[in-house]
Amino acid sequence: MLDGTEFDVDARWQALDRWLVALQPLWRPVPFTTPTPPWAGQWPEFERWLDALDDGEVAHYEHDPDRFAQQAAAWLPQLGRRRGLIAVPALSGPDSTLAEALARDMPGRKRLQAGAMAAALRPFSPAVVDWCCGKGHLARTLAAAGAGSVYGLEWDAALVNEGNRLARDSGAAVTLRRQDVLAPALVWPGADQGVALHACGDLHRQLLTTGVGCGVSRLSVVPCCYHRTAAAEHMPMSRRVNAAHGRCRLSRDDLRLVVQETVTAPGRERRQRHRLSAWRLGFDGLQRTLRGRDEYLPIPSHPTRLNQGDFAGFCRWAAQCKGLELPPQPDFAYWEQHGRSRHARVRRLELVRHLFRRPLELWLVLDYALYLQEQGFAVRLGTFCERALTPRNLLLDAHRQGLR
Ligand SMILES: C[S@@+](CC[C@H](N)C(=O)[O-])C[C@H]1O[C@@H](n2cnc3c(N)ncnc32)[C@H](O)[C@@H]1O
């Protein structure tokens, strides 16, 4: 197992970057909107194998992209390098999960995530900021695991009030403050370490720049939702990646791909998603015929009441949204079946695209690591928990050099 301190961030980023750029034709096209991605047809035997997978095998590979990569490497040998390129050390430490009696109102999964993050970060600086802290579940976990005092920043007043009550009730040295962390006038609390668990896109990036600017000695981030950004496309943080930018520019859709993972979604939710996805694809076939244009037409999120309805109802709603007139008696049964077959094909083609989620995620986090190195920090990067607990399980932990 690699040790977090031995991680050669720059070499890994370069190797990943070259690999991702070379394999762009496999991950850029979106099968949902482009029924036949340009790469299809190049490896007919591979496509035949994909098409012949039964639904059980597809579901298995959806949950185990590493295994799928091994299989697919028989036709696409470059995929054989994926495993080495995404290998990172496991960062762990003494069990720090909050005892159940102290974990009131804390969802079970969050309790374990916070405990695993605290374990990987021990020992802490004497005072810590929990950035975008919600009700302060992580903050209370850190306090119980030895952080002297924890200041939580959160913009939702109800969460702040509730979090302060929970902290008071459990006697934790935690104070939450209502704060928009993106506000230019943010005043950094008197703390030496900034920590963020699952603060989305711009929010975790803001912690890195704010922490660097305020001269804190340690920044520890578990990023998520990279696509939640005000920028139209991804803006790298490091000089290193900016210098090479252009080779691998990421749109917001590419960033969304990184987090399109549902390892933790319950079965009922997954079945519902498959059904809705097949309806959307069925309507896509219908609208292409009606408009006489072989082109995807984006449809907004549908009202949840339609989930309980049928395909015909979905099509009527979608057609109205887009100002399309349906024929007097559309062959809904035909288009519903069309949607089901396209959905089956999309799931198989997406297996290929989804192989690039983790490599892209690591590519993004390595940019953060390079940025922190450029600012004088030594970085540790690894996983803080199993993927089944949360797929967003990369932890970047950076110490200002000379201060450890
Ligand atoms: C995904 S939750 C994570 C909460 C907590 N860190 C955890 O792991 O339980 C993100 C939190 O960020 C808060 N948030 C979103 N935008 C914010 C902003 N501009 N300033 C402060 N908090 C914000 C949300 O209200 C939410 O509580």
C-alpha cells in the first residue's frame, strides 16, 4: 500500500493527463444525447460483447468499474493502465466515530464518514474551522476526537441554530456561525486548520484560496460536486495545470460525469431512475421524428407527480414544455419500447464512459494538490473510507511546510 506522504503529485498528474487526453474519444461523447458515439464501430467485437451483456452483468459492472476495465482491456489495452493511475493510499487512524449516544440527529452514514475523516486527520490543530458545516456533525466528531475548539461556518440559519443546540446538549466545544463562505468580507475565525467534508465545487475551492490567503497552517478537504461552480467551464487552480490547460479542458457536463455515481442509492430509487431515463429516451426518439431533425432536445427536470404516471403523460408534458404538437394518436407503445431499447444500449455504452469518472476526479484533486504545493504546503492525498460509504472518498490534507 502506498503511503500518503510518498505520493508524487506532479508525476501522477502528468501521467493521468496524458492518458485522459489520449482517450478523450471514449469519455467525451455522451451516449444519452448521441445515440452512436463516434468510437462505436471501431471495435466491433468489443461492441458485440457489450451488447450481449445481460442486465445483471451490466449492473455488476456499473458497481465495479475496476472489473469492467479489466475485461474491456482485452479490446482496449490502454485501459490496462487505469488501475495504476488511480491508485491512492488509504489514509486511516484510530477509530474516531462518535458514540451513538452523542450522535443524536446524525444520519448513520454521515456519522461513519465524519468518524473516518477525523481518524485520518488526527492529531488536529488546536482550533479548527469546519467549512460549510451543516448541523456540525463533523465539527462535533472532531471535537470529541481531540480538536480543542471547532468553529463551524454555515449559511443556513436553521442548521446553525440546530447545530449549536446539538453541540450545547452534548457539551462539545463547537460554535457554529451563520456565514456565507463565498462572501468577500469573510472573517476567518481564530483557527489554524480548515476542514471541509463534502462542500460542493466553488465552496471547497474557496476554502483552499481563503485558507492560503489567511495563512492557516493546515487545510483538509474531502471535495464533492465539482460541477457546482459559477464558472462556465472548469478553471484549474494550479499554475502547473493552467500552463497545460487546453489539452484537457473540462466542461460542466464533464465535471458532472465525475459525480454520476449511485453506489449508495437504494434499489427503488435506481429502478425509478431507469424508468425515467427510458421515458426520456423514448420521447427523444419521438421528438426526432416529429421535428424531422436527428438532434437531441434538452428537456428540463420534470415535476415529481409524473413519476407516478405513465409514459404517455410524460410525453404530453415534455411536448408541451418544448412547444411541440403531438399527432392525434401517437404510438406511445412503440416509442416506449424504443426508449427501453435505447436505455439498455445507453447503459452499456456508459460503462465505457464511466471508467473515466475516478481518473477525472483524481485529475481534478491533483490540481488542488499542485496548487497547495505551489503555495508552500506538503500534501497527503488518499482515500479516507471505503467507496461504499461514500464515492466521494478522496481526502486532501495539506500542511504548510516547516510548520509540522
Ligand atoms: C453537502 S452539505 C455538507 C455539510 C457537512 N459538511 C456534512 O458533511 O454534513 C453542504 C453544506 O454547505 C452549505 N452551504 C452551501 N452554500 C454555502 C455558502 N455559500 N456558505 C456557507 N454554507 C453554504 C449548505 O447549506 C450545506 O449545509
